[in-house]
Amino acid sequence: MLVFRQLFDAPSSTYTYLLGDAGSGEAVLIDPVFENARRDAALLRELGLRLVATLDTHVHADHVTGAWLLKAQCGSQIMLAEAAAAANADRLLRHGDRVAFGRRHLDVRATPGHTSGCLSFVLDDQTMAFTGDSLLIRGCGRTDFQQGSPDRLFHSVREQILSLPATCLLFPAHDYRGLTATSVAEELRYNPRLGGDVNVSDFAGYMNNLGLPHPKLMDIAVPANLRCGRPEGEDGLPPEPAWAPLTCSFGGLWEIQPVVLEERLAGGHANDIQIVDVREPHEFTDALGHIRGAQLLPLSQLAVRADEIDPTRPVVTVCRSGARSAQATVLLQKSGFKDVANLAGGMLRWRAEALPVDDGVA
């Protein structure tokens, strides 16, 4: 079974695509964004997938790729076009290459014109294609920098993308209106730049008169992407919390596993960590009991009683299942608390792992 997710970066209106083979657990990411590397790694972990490669459709001018960070976190290979002439790539791709993930694969098609190093990736059964900026929904990428060429882009799109089956779904690298996908049939009929009876002269005349300003981040993004997202002079990995081994969920919450918290408490760190139980008073002493030393602050009162928590010490929020305490984590972060983590699975997991409690039923 194919695992597919379309992810979005709001500042750059960039789509990142996750494709995975459920049987083997192998996956690829297309056009990852630097600031979202932790999010993407969390999603892979939650879906039980192993990232084997990141693929960039081209050297982007409006955001920095997350390829280098994801390689550092997941051990994945960095892949992009040989024509991009980028450093730090593990595999340089050419037209006709194949990128495998488990029993599935993507066929590589060179689609230059937006830049000289643009690629499109076509799923093995030709039901889906990932077109980068070569073909957008009812549009296309600009052709006025990075060795762009209206003539090359016209032929690339017509010969390599719009020649696919009419039902093939097309997924672009960007959309600034919130549109998510299109199809070959739709673009052939409705794309005002590249569809219908438009010829190369029509297209070149259109593209040469767009008069667009250069992307605001171009001077930062292009050099960084020519290094595959590797920062200069440092490893660039976002700092991880130092007070305990934590994991970040796909939803963006830091979580601590029950056994990890118990090890910290039993290992002499009980006075360093504040445990805030956000259940109601009757739950605090019910059959599940509570963690020794926990401070009871019901979620309904947390906003007005947050000043009872020491902001200089890490906080672990706890509830029955981890749901209310996840909300408490968000609330405390919004209130300015820096080191906050949710107890994964709450007291149900704590008790299931036979960890010690006060009160409760043995």
C-alpha cells in the first residue's frame, strides 16, 4: 500500500510530499523545508516509516531545503538534479533515472525551463506526478532567473508532464491560493499559459512580460540550496531540549515517555522537574492515583494559576490519557514557559508500565 501525505509550509506556500511503501516501511520526501525538518521526522516516526531519500525538484529561491537536516536526523540520502550543480548531494539525478522506496519507485524526468536543473517525479504507475515549479495549478514557474528559458519550459511541460495519462494527478511545489492538486486533463484544457492551442511563441511572449520582482529570500535561499541546505560554519541542527530525552510529535508537542520520566525522578532529578497534574481533584486520588510529588492544577484553572508554577524549572504535564495535558502544554508555552513536555499516554500508560504511584489501586 502506498502511504501519501501532502504537507504545507505557510511562509513560502511550499508543498512537501511524503511517499512511503507500507510493506517495507521505506519512504521519500519531495521538497522538504528546513524549518519543518523536525515536523517531517516526527511524522515518519509516527507512521513507522524510514526515510531513505529526500528529493528536491530544483534549487529553490524562496525557502531553504530541509535535505541536510533530515539526513542528519534520519540518515537519508540527498538527491537532486546533476544539472543543479549543488554540493553535498549523495546522488545526482538525470532524466530516466529511478528512485526506489521499497517495492515502489519514482521515475525521474528532466523538466528544465524554470531553472536549468528542474526535475519532475512520476510514480511508477503514472497515477501521480510531482512537478515542482515546472507546472503549477493553472500556471507555471517563472523563467527569468537561474538559467530559466520559456522555450525549454514549454517543451518540458508539453513533452514530459502533459504527455502523461489524462487522469494522472499533478502535485506542484507551490500554490499561493490553497489549491492542492490538478490533473493532466485539467491543465491541458484550462492552463492559460500552457494548455489548449497555446504554442511556444504565445508562451514566450507571456512569460517575457510578467515583470515579477525577485523572491525576497533569493539571496539567502539559492546559496543555501546549492549546499543542499547545509548551514555554513555549523551543523545547523535546531537545539533539542537538554533537560530530558524528549520526542517531538507531528503536532509539534514535546513528549516524555513514562519510563524516561521515572528514570529522571529516581535518578536524583525529582527536584529539578515539576510535575503538573491537570485532572480534576477527584481523579487525582482515584484508582489510577498520581505520580509522587505531582502538583494538582486542574486544566480549567491553569490559565489563572500558572503563576504557581516555577518558570525556571522544566514542567511535565499529566492527565488520564495525555489529551488534556497536551492542551495544558500548549497553554503553558503560550504563557511563556520554555521547557514543557507532555507525559505520553498519561496515567493510563504510567500504570500500564507498572510505574510507582501515590494513592491509586495496586
